[in-house]
Amino acid sequence: MQQLTGKQVRFLRGLGHHLQPVVMIGKEAVSDAVLASLEEALAAHELIKIKLQEGCPLDRRQAATILAEKTGSAVAQVLGKTILLFRQGESRKINLP
């Protein structure tokens, strides 16, 4: 799991503001299918939004921590039912300050 500085977190939150959620997590919580979708999305975009739906049994912060650990990414923000995850890719599309 990556560690981000305060400056990097603010930068990523600014970039993530206009993003649409690419992965939805429902009553299945963190399943293999969800993790596969997350891996694919992180590889393609580096910064992704995840939406927790009504039936999700996990607490939002708990879900963010689990997802970050399982994907080797960093939690940039947890706001309401939305989680913003970042993982630097090989192509480095996003250059952190």
C-alpha cells in the first residue's frame, strides 16, 4: 500500500473531483470480480472513484482500507459513499508533486 503526503492527497483530490465512479460495490462487498475490476481500472487510469451502494455491508472507511490493501493502492479520499484510490502505473500518467 502506497503512502501519500498531504500535498499529494490534495493534488489527487483535485484531479478526482470530476471523475465518475468506475466500480460499484454492493451487497457482495469485496468479491474476486470487484477486485478484478479494480485492478483493470487502476492499470488503465491510475486514479479511480469507487461508489459504495446501499446494500454494502462494510463501513466506508473499512472498505477503503481493504480495497487499498488488496490492490496495493493508496486511499486519496473517502467522501460520503465514494472512495478515491490511486496507484502509480508503469506509464506514470499522473505525476505527483
